[in-house]
Amino acid sequence: PIRKKEDSQQLYRRKKNFSNALSLSYSNPIQMQKSAFQYMYDADGNTYLDAYNNIMLAGHCHPKVVRAGQKSMAKLNTNTRYLYNELLSYSEKLLVKFPENLNKVFFVNSGSAASDLAIRMATNHSQRQKVMVLEHGYHGNTRIGIDISHYKYNHEGGTGKQEYILATPMPKAFESGYPDNGTAGDFFAKQTREQIKANTNQIAAFIAEPIVGCGGQVPLANGYLQQVYQAIRVQGGICISDEVQVGFGRLGDYFWGYEMFDVIPDMVILGKPMANGHPIGAVVTTTEIAESFDNGLEFFSSFGGNPVSCAVGEAVLDVIEEEGLQEHAKKVGDYLLGRLKDLQIEYPEILDVRGSGLFIGIEMGSTHEVSSTQLAARIKNGLRESHILISTDGPEDNVLKIKPPLSFNLLDADKLVFHISQQLYLFLKS
Ligand code: PMP
């Protein structure tokens, strides 16, 4: 009862100082106190398996990352108008991860600041104004961020599509009626290419995630991106890959999501896992685009590229390397995908299992009188009672999202599959 009182006091204080536009997870919110690697601990002493937080790529409170931040914060904090080694050392390590032509970096403090800057740079470089986006995509919370996020502007309470935005269908092979062997990609690319043609020489940028997170963990149909990138470039536009969710090795086979589709973007935006929860984002682009941005107007971010953030970001890259996190994501991800596909054979309520590495979506169908949205919510809430954290998303909110810290292991995968199957069993029995 004391704890319940504490929770209700916190809820009261939240309501007093915050808008309800900020949401809480679960109808019975969790008061978190501590976290370590793939675990989170609530105020009642319960341990949760975190199968959801892609930001904590190296693991919650990874000691090497924490120490790097502590040490650096106690030594120097300043901005990019001074020379200091942390900026250079980190940017060199980061840029090595990209192909040779992506060789200039701009540091900011969030994924939103990165997508906003990327659109500004693309508009400036191309001297074109329109921006093409995927339906159901999300790229940020700034004004431009919302403009380019169908997920937000098209939502209840959103302001609708701005005139300069071209929205094109999300190329979701599953549901298209075509196999994902290039046929589905061709089908979607044809529509998008027609839209590009109708707006030729007016499109500054095309922005997309390689696997659309908010759209319900949807990998772009094979072959789609190559055709669209080409059509955008032919008419003078810039191709932007939003790697905020999928980047930094989570996909197992690929360090960056665009590698999945054998393309090289002109600009990449980074955020979330980049510094394991420390607020940092970046735009990585070509010399050419970076040079045209240098048109007399200074670019300055008070915090972007500060030595503390750089030290933390560098520690994350070191941990990925030292602990073989990309290979680990492949091993555990392949295993988990396989086990979930087996579960799909057992339960036709699972319509699709998709993803790469430890970035996985499970699309639920409807059954009896229960909608797919309700079924997904039941599983999410049931898992929470078993102290496992996941989320749901997608246009119908019927996709279970799994994107854990990369310390997530084979036993965790077994535990997650067991509890999902238990939830399905209990639900179907009831
Ligand atoms: N792009 C994508 C794909 C995202 O998922 C997000 C955050 N959910 C952003 C951009 C914006 O990042 P931030 O919340 O750090 O501003």
C-alpha cells in the first residue's frame, strides 16, 4: 500500500506539471528505479526483461559507457568552436563505418535535430523544395520532423499533409499480394516513380527508414530502394536513410540498414543508440553536400559534438567492437526469428514474423470477436505482468515490436517466446 501511494503521488505530480500529450506505457505504469544490460528493476524490486529499448544498444548502464561519460564530464565540456581531441577521435571512428563518399559529419543532440538538419541541407543543396516520405514513417518532433512524418501529421490531432510533402505508400511486401523477390519491390517502385515523374525537378529529398519502425517493423520490399534512389537522383534530389532505429549493428548482417538493399544514400541520420541513451544525433553526408551548406551561414549547435557526448559515443563504438555485438545480434536474432516462425505455424493468429537481427516485428491478426489491435495489446500487457517489456505499433497497432539491448541472449529469447506462446494459449483458451 505504501508503494501504491507513492505511485499515485507521482501520477499526481506528473499531471500537475505535464501535459497529457506525454503518454505513459501501460494503464498500470511502472516506476522504474534501476537498470543494467537487458534488465530493468522497478520500485517493488521486480526484474523486467527489456525486449524493447533499442536505445540501450550496449546494454542499460553499460559500465564502460558510464565511465567514459563520468570521466569526460569531470574533465572538460565545451563546444566545437575550440579544438579538442574527443571530437576528432570520435568522428574518425564513426566515419570509418561508412563508405568513402559519406565522409562529413554534423553532430546534433537528437534524431529530430538530425532529420531537421538533413532536410534543410537537402533543400539547400538541390535547390528544390518538395520532400518525399513513406506513409507511416516517423522522423522527428520538430516542425519539419512532423511535416515529414506521415505517422504524426496523418494521426488524429495532426495538421495533415503540407503542400511540399509527397507521401508514397510504404512498400510492405507482406499484404501486397506479391512475393518479396523483387516483384513486390517493382510493384511499389512503379507507383513511387510515377509520383516522382509527376513532380520532376521539384523534389529535394526522399527520406525513409530501411525497416519502417513506427510503420510496424516493415522491411522495405526488396529492390524498391534502388529504383527510387535512382529516380530521385536523376531529377536532382538527395536520398536520405534514417538509421536512427536500425543503425549501429542491430540488424546483425548489416551495420547500417541501407546495406540491406545494396544502396548508398547521400545522407544518413543517426540518433537513439548512438550514445546508449546519452542525447546525441548526427547527419553524415558527402563532401559535396557539406560544401554547398557552407554558404556563408555558420552552422552551430551548442551541445552538438561536445567532448562528453563524443567520449560516450566513442565508448559505444568500442563496446560494439570489443563485445562483438553485431555478430551477437545476428546469432540471437536468427535464433529468435526462427523460434517465432515456428510459433507462427502453431498459431495462425500470428500473420507475419519479420525483421533482421534484433529488430523484429510480429504482426497479429484478428480472431473470434477480438481485433488484431486488441490481441496485440493483450499480449503486450500480459507480457508486462510476466515482467517482459515489448511494445506495439503499425497503422493498426497490431505489430509486436522487439528491439532489445544487444546484451539480450539466447536464454532471453527462449523466455520471450515461451511467454508470447503462453499469452496466446491463455487467450485462446479463455
Ligand atoms: N527517426 C526515427 C526513425 C525515430 O524512430 C525517431 C525517434 N523515435 C526519430 C527519428 C527522432 O529521434 P529523437 O526522438 O531522438 O528526436
